[in-house]
Amino acid sequence: MPVLLADAVAALEAAYPPELAQDWDAVGLVCGDPAEPVTRVHLAVDPTAAVVEDAIAAGAELLVTHHPLLLRGVHGVPADQPKGSLVHRLIRAGVGLFAAHTNADAASPGVSDALADALGVVVEGPLDATSMIGRIGRLPAPEPFEAFVARVGAALPTTAWGVRGAGDPARTITRVAVSGGAGDSMLHLARAAGVDAYVTADLRHHPADEHLRVPGAPALVDVAHWASEHPWCDQAAEVLRRALPELTVTVSTRRTDPWTLGGRPAAAPVVVKEGP
């Protein structure tokens, strides 16, 4: 029996239940016929035009992304609009589109587990027990913060944003909190957890500055949003391979981070000491 698009959706929704998604989110099947056969699936963080073309070129019948294409309410998808044109392109090429967003953030294992695994952090539990978002874990062995920032930079895909660290370079890092995607809303949870460092994306100046003024607050590592969530693609690919071994599953290596230029070499971490 051929694998149907519905089978792939069922495997993904078993791993990332749609009921875990936030009320404002838009997850699940965006386009595609559940009754159509699927032989190849392509995974990426963002459903950009280039990623859609990559999926079509790879012969995929399903594109799975973390970020939804149609997150905000829409009343139509005309082909002369950027997102509408992608919907039409996918449909004409016979490619379905599926998104697992905040449900993949909240699932266990989910986005933050994939980030922790990429960094070599052994997960011990959730950062927020009420929503299962974010993870707390331990490094295999203690290391200076400067070395830990370099570890993060080496583990994640290179971006123009690079990796930024805020903390004493010599501080010993043993326990770590991680949160894939924008995570400055959980700075207070990282402090309450008593970890040595917190890795996330999209940290803003003022929340980071206020955080670092608290005695004993975890050092911060700020990475590009896309890079922090890219490890999830490999996790989701394994979900599909285990559930449906007949499928050929590929993960995009295309950098879809919107930032394309940086003032420093992309791979070089910047370590900044805590201010007074």
C-alpha cells in the first residue's frame, strides 16, 4: 500500500499534537490532498519561495515547516500576493504544506529538546513545567563560559547574526537552560531555575540588561531565531523515518534567516562581560 499524505500528517501530529498549539497559532495541513500518495518529504524552518522551489526540485510531495505560512488571519490567497503565490505554486506542483509551530515547541521531545541535543546538553526537565516549553539540562563536563559560547557557535548553522554571549568569560558553566525561538519572555524562569547559562534567540537589549543586573543571574547566549530552531528539522525527519520507513525524507540546508550581512565574521562568537 502506498504511503498517503494523510499517513505523514498522522505521524507528525502524533509527535506534535495540534492541541498543544497556542490559540493564536495556525498549525497543520495548509494545502494538499490527504488521499494523495507521498514518496518524498522535505523539511525546513521557513516556507520561503526558495524552500518551496527546493522541495519541488527534490521531487517532494510534502513540505513540512516549523513556521506557518499563513499565521495571521487571511481572507484569500490571490496568486499576485507573495504568500498566495506560494500556495498556488505548491498546489500546481502537487506539493502539500504542513506546519508544526507552537505545538512542536510544547511537545516532548520538541524544538528545545532538539536544540539541547545539538549543543550536547543532557535534558533533565522542562524550563516551564506548566507548558513544557524550554528545557533545562547539564553539560557532560563543566566548561568556561567562553568555551560554551564557542560550543554553541560550532553546533548551530552559521548565520550573519552569529552567536553573542553576555557574561564573565571565565564563569563555569554546568547547568544550562535552552529555548528554541524567541525566549526573553522566559528570562525569569531561567533565573528561578538556578542555571549557569541560558541559550535562546531574539534577546532584546533592555530585558537582557535588566536580567544581568540580578546577582547570580545566568549568563546569556543569543543566537539567530532560525538557527535555534533548525535542529528540529532533523528531529521531525526522524519522526517520519521511524513511522514511515518507505518515505525518502530530506532536510533543507538553505539558510532562511532574514539577516544576510554582519559586521563580524559569522562564525566568531562575541563575549561581553557583565556590566556594573
